[in-house]
Amino acid sequence: MRASINRPPTPDADEEPEREPALVEVINVKMVESGEKEKLKELLRERLIECGWRDEMKALCRAYARKKGRNNVTIDELVQVITPKGRASIPDSVKTELLQRIQSFLTSIVL
Amino acid sequence: MSDGKDGSSSSHSQLSIRCFHELLDSIIADVASECHRVARLGLDRGLDEEEEELRLSEEARASAADPSSSGEVGCKYVVDIFGQTHPAVADEIFECMNCGRPIMAGRFAPHLEKCMGKGRKARQRTTRSSAITRSRNSRGSPVSVYAPYSNSTNSARVPNGTTGGAGEEFSDCAFEAP
């Protein structure tokens, strides 16, 4: 029967939201295949290093590790420590630049 | 988002934002991984931290030396990757094949230097050919053929320790020098 408890709702019920994740997958695949994803990642990394974001994050990690004892930290903990501050402290210029590039890539593959 | 064309720009921007966040997360993971490594390996932690770690490692070594009974004394022996400790000087004893004396392995090399060079002198006796080669290689400089000559007096330029025997070889070298 269709109503297995573990199955998500069938696609007939929600069509639009179902399509979007699939689209994201397609985009992702296209980005990886064309090498654009790597370029974007390198660009983002470079910008974040330039603006000192990376050093800020490393300082946060160091402080956290010092507080917790350096042998008691896990990578997951560090990720959780950095992520909220990291997402918030991205300079707008960097964000804009990356978003523009992503969007131009999207239009180039959609059209 | 249910519209096709109208929602395309917003869904485009949504997609872009999602992609951007994904890139950002991956970079965050890289930074976290590197900081984790730095923290675990104890690199780059400032001097006061290092002093504390030095103290801790001293204590660790002391406490590791106590329960481990590999027959070693004190905590000055380091532990290798198999957990074994080795004395500073290799202590296996065997017979020297030259003189037949029982020698400690760690002292074998210096023993051989003396043992094989012995006849009379503490150092190796040079043969004529090696001395000639040596003088040929270093023109103009005095032929110092292993001037050990512990009991000999060195003349000005040519240390030909003729005292003590094997004199013929050295006197031959003496000809080479000037």
C-alpha cells in the first residue's frame, strides 16, 4: 500500500516544492560538472581570507579550544561554534559578488 | 513559487542563496577542520600554553614511566612507536672479532677504532699509497698524515712522527711535502 509510515508524501500531493529540491540537485550537478562550483568556492575562500573573516573564525576556534581543553574539541563542535557568527559576518560585498556570479551561472545554464 | 516565469527570478535568487550557503558551509567546514587539527596537534597556541603543555608532558612521561616495567630506569628514556624503550647506550655484549674481547655494542665503534688501529698507535697507520694520494690531493699543504703522534714532537711543517716506529712510511711522506 502507499501509506507506509516511513514514506514521505507522494509527489502527487505537493508538486512544486518537490520540484525545487530536484532543481537544486540539477544545478549542483551542473556546477560541479562545469567546474564552476570549484571556481566559486575558490573565489569565496579567497575573498574571505582577504577580508579577515577566516582569521576571525580561527580565533573563535582557538578560544573555544582553549576553553574546552584542546583535546576535547570535535570538528562538529567547531562547526557549530563558527557557523552562526560565520554566516552573519560575511561582508556584503563578498556576498553580493558571489550571488551575482551564481546567478549569472544559473541563467547561463537555464537559457 | 507556483508560477513558472514570474517566480523564476525569485526562485533563481533563492537558488543562488542556497548555493551560496552551501559553498559557505563547505568553507566553514574547512576552517573548522584545520582549527581542529591545530588544536589537537598543539600547534600555534602561544607560549604560555606551550609551557603548560611542556609541564603536562613531563608529568605524563613520569607517570608513564612508573607503571611501564620494561626494565628501564628513570624517565629519561623515550618510548618508540611500539611502546618499547631503549637504553641510551646499547648494552648487548658480544665478542669483538678482531681482538676477541667482550665488548658492549654501544661502545663497539670506538673500540674498533682503537682495536683495529692498534699495533702500537691509537690511530690507524697510514700506508704509503694513501699518504701519497693525500699529498697529491692537497698540494702545497703539509702532508699531515694522520698526525696523532701522541708522543711525537711535530717539526715545523712536516709532522712526520718518526718516533714510535713505522718510521719508514712516514719518512717517505716527508719527502713529498717540501
